[in-house]
Amino acid sequence: MSDVSPSNKQDLSSQPNSRKINRLKVSLCADWQPQADLLAEEEPLEINLRWKEVSYPKARTWLVTMRTPGNDLDLVVGMLLTHGIIDSINQIVSVEHDEADNSEQNAGNRVVATLAIVPDLDALNRAHMSYGSCGVCGSTSLKALALHFAPQLDAQQAWLLAENLMSYPKLLRQHQPLFDATGAAHGAGYIVENELVAVAEDVGRHNAVDKLIGKIQKEQLWHPQGTLVLSGRVSFELMQKAVAAALPVVVAVGAPTALALKVAQQFDITLIGFTREYEFNLYHGQQRIQKSAHTEYQADKL
């Protein structure tokens, strides 16, 4: 299991992905006060792919995405998996920062992934388009998702106790040091047998999930009864990543979109939103949730 330690709110200056700035605190009840603060860093990451085709080396810049620096290799592995470029981490020969360009502007902002397969160029173009235009229409997206991914999700019933599930967002929140320091980072967590085994943060909610999935794959943390926990809402893209990573349960602090619910229904993923200490909304996948003596809810029609 991964070693996940609680965040330290006292030592904010130690956060490597933030920048110290000065600002004014403006109030109707007091004088304007200059204060020091920390802002989350956001920089572009260029992802390049290399592979061999008929014994000839090929190379291509796949895309450029904005992200919080840190855990870049996890991010790239996760993106390759969730965009359908690879089917398994075994199809990656190596993934590393490109040290060829040591300029101050590009230092640490370029990653090269060498693949053991010839990538589907159409898939590469689709992934690039989704980052440039925030996705395609819902019906097309659902059809493409069904054609590419066929996850074998855990079919065991009543393995997730409702009262345990209600504590998951709080558990994630206790391990978000970048959010503690800046208030500007999304969090994603992976829970197995009520233990938080992996956490990722980023200014982008999609990146946080991709970093998490990359870490799960690289460190072989995947479990058939693992739960994805999100610090915000649930969009179609985040459900797409859950499908690609074969995650049977998604728990969020916020609400799902209508298209996110359609994905949950299509792939039979347990989808939970508005998760609080004593309650949550169950949108789909009741069969995996075990009622407790302290929890009663009506979900017969889900």
C-alpha cells in the first residue's frame, strides 16, 4: 500500500508547487491589510510520444496541457490510459522528463513517453481535440466510450458499507496539502478497504484524476473493489477516466452531470454525490452499497 500522510497546514512555505506573493485583505470592518499568501503554480506540460514503426523510429508531440508541476510522469501514464492510447502500462517502455532542452522556460515542462506499440493516430487526434474543445457531443462520446472500453467491474454485492463511505471525502480532505496552502487545487483519492492508498492534487480536476490513475498503475495499487473519491463535481470526462481504469465506485463531494450519470448507468458504476458526514445521494449502483443500522434510504428505482 502507498504511504499517504496527512497534510501539514502549519508548514505552508514548504509546498513545492506554490508561489509566495503579497496581497491586500479588504474588509468593510477593518483597515486594508497587506498579507503574504501562497498561490498554486500552473505551467504547461508538453507530452511527446516515441515509438517504432516497421523498425523506423517515429516521434510526435501529442499535446500540451496546463497542470500543477509535480507527479508529471504519473499524469502522463494516466492520460495515456484514460485516452485509450494504451491498454496497459506494459505498453510503455519508458516515461521521463526530456532533459535535452535545459532552457529556463522549458525546464521540467516536457515529458517523453516511449511506447512499445504503434499508437492509433485517430485516438491521438481525438485526445488532442478533446483538450482543445472540451470534448465532443454527448451521444458521440458515449458511443466512442463503449466501443473502446469494456471494463470488467467487480460484481460482488453489498461490499461497501454506507457509513464508511460517508467518511471518504473527509479522509481525502485531510491529505490535500496543496489545497491547504493555496485553496486552488482539486483532489482525487483512491480508497481500498477503507484505507486511502493514493492521493493526487492539481489545479485541473482532470489532471488530478489522471495523476491518481497513473500512480495506481505504476505502483500496482489497483484493486477490484477500489473507490475513486473526488473533491468536487463529477463530469463526463471524470467518469470516462473511471471507466478506463475499471473503478467500480465514484464518490464525490459535489453533484454529477446528467451525462456523467448516463456513463454510470451504461457501465454499471456506482455513482454517489453530495457526500456528507451523515448522508449522500445515490444515483446508480445500489447493489454495491450495504445499509447500516444508522443509514436508511430509498433507492428501489435506481
